[in-house]
Amino acid sequence: MEQTTPSSIELQEPAQTTSEKPQKDSKSWLVLLIFGIIFAGAGGALLAITLLKPAEEKVAINFPKIPSKTSTEKTYSALTGEEISNTQENKAPIYCVQTPNGTDGARPQAGLHDAGVIFEAIAEAGITRFAAIYQNPTSAVIGPIRSLRLYYLEWDTPFDCTIVHAGGAYDALTAVKNGGYKDLTENYSYMYRGTVGSRRWNNLFTNSDYLKKFTDDRGFAESNPQGFTHKTPEEAEKTRADSLVEEKLSITTAATKSTKNIVPQVSTIRLGFGNLPNYNPVYNYNSATNTYDRSFASGATHEVYDCPHENLGNKNPEDVCELKQLSPSVVIAIMVNERKASDNYHEDITTTGSGTAYVFQNGTAVRGTWSKNTRADQIKFYDENNNEIALNPGQVIVSAIPNYGWVEY
């Protein structure tokens, strides 16, 4: 009988034979065949059950949405370093307003607290004047407005602002005319004269609506300022004098167990423009607000009119506004070369180059340098290691102290 190998087994009816072994093999094949049918049926049934089984209900998993990066980023003002709602606010028109500081009716000024940056320098005869720089102002009265000097214009230029003034020195007016500036000089479509009273000739004012109307009328839709380098509000808070002393910069001497403060805390600053105490400012650090309350060496508090009301009309601020003390977040003194101009009356101040600077913020003092390369470049401030100093958010007052003046703290 021919033997078949397992790999060549064929299912066929077994040959009839009288031997025992073939009968046994035949039964085995039959058993295997039956089991195969049974298992095949079971598999088919299982397959049918699987196919006919209703699909399980899918559970929706709602993962929390992760905010996009842009939704959590904060936007800060290029002028003040304070948080703003959107980047378009940084392109709003900027106005540089020439504001007097004499005792001949200029004080109290209106809206000066609303300026992001103020440059202070002598205009003539030891009397100081301000270049007050506004973006998105809200004050219903701004002023008074007086004449322009060339050195104020050089500090104004990097802010890409509309120059707001009432005439000025010949060299300043020539520079404005030939330099392609956005220029608003005395104009009663955008300014007004209040009643004379005690203000006398210091009664020329404007307001936020008039300024916006001017830039709208002229098509000066936006400004592109070069701002100062600023800290974020969180960074500023961490570098306050009291925070530094408490958390970082206190040392204990083992022998005496005494704590020595190694931070130069400064509570009072005295700036000297000359020998007229009515124009030499004094700043007292207010730790509750982290600002510097401004007064004068004469003892007078430097108050300004806060005019938040709308539709005031063309009125003097003292008739409709409330007084508040001028209190900047940062005080800076820059030492400058100053001399009489060719008319032997007005001042001539060197604004480009470099010199000594004192930066006061957070109740501390840093003595360093200032630097400004050209009229178009922004002035910068550096510490003694030549690192640029980042300024606190808020109003900054920069006082140009003549080389014969003084800084005391």
C-alpha cells in the first residue's frame, strides 16, 4: 500500500480493506472531519455574533482648549511701558506739547500728569519749561502752550510726534519748517484762549479732542515712536528697594547679628537748575505708590489740574478741574553743557553726545551715563557697567541739569 506524507494528504473516501489498521485510520479521519465541522460552525457563529453585535457607544472626550500663545501675551505701551489692550494703541498719534512752568500764571498746568514722558530744561533766565509727550491723551484741558526751543525739538523728534507750540526761537522754527515735522503752532481751530485773569499770557490751551481733530484733518494717522527700554510691571515690582532689601540684598554680620542694607535707598532727591528755588524740583519717594511726589525747593507742591470731564468748552482749568500732585514713576537727571544763545537771553543746550545721568526709580538710585547720537536717535541711559537701564512703567520726567547745577540725594 502506497504511503502518503502529511504534506500530501488528500481528503478522499478511504479504500475498503479487511486489515485493522486502515479501519482505525478511517475512524480517525471521520472524527477529525466532525470536529472540523463543529469548530468551523463555532467559528462561524462567533464571527456572526461579532458582526451582528451592536457597536459600543463612543464616549466623546472633550479635552480643555489650550490658549494660543497670542491670547496670553501682554502688550505694553512704547511710550510708558504700561499694559495696553492691543498693539494698535502704540501707533496712535503722539503729541509733544511745549508747556511753561513759570510763576507768571503758567501754574498749575493742566493735564501734565497725563503725559507719558516729560523733558524739563531751562527756557530762559533760569525758568524751566516742559516738552510734555502724550499718546492717547484723555485730558479735557492740556496746557498752557508756549514757544519752542531747538533743544526741546531734538528730544521730541524720536517720538515721531506732532509738535504743539505757540511760535518759538528762530532756529527751532527753521528746523521745524525744513525738517518735515508734523507741526501745530498757535491755531484757534485746534486751540483756544481762556479768560485772562491771573494767567495773563499763559492762557492758550488745547484738549484731546482738538489734538485728534488736527491729526485727522492732516492725515497724520499714526506715529512710530522710539520709546525707552522698560521693565514689565512684574519686573518693576521685584526690583523695588524694599523688595530687594527684604528678599535679596540684606546681609547679616555674624559677630553683631546686625543687618546692613546694601541697596542705595533714596527717599529724597533735590535737583538744582540754578539759584531760583521756585524752579529747583524736590522729589520725595512714596513707597505706597512707588512714585515720586514732586515739589519745589521753595516749599510749593507741584500741583496740576486733572480734567477728566467731557464737553468742558473753552474754559480755564481752574474753573472746572481738580488739583492733584505731579508724581512720576521715574525721575532722571542728565547733566548737560549749557550756555547762553547768541541772543544772550535764550539757552543753548547740547543734546547729542553723552554725559552723566542719574536714574531714580523703585526708591533706588543709579549713577551712570546718557547717550544720544543724533537728533533722530532716542536718548538712552546706561549704568556704570555700560548696561542699558530698563525703566519702570509709568510717567518719566527727564530733567536736563546744566553743568553748573547739582543733583543731591
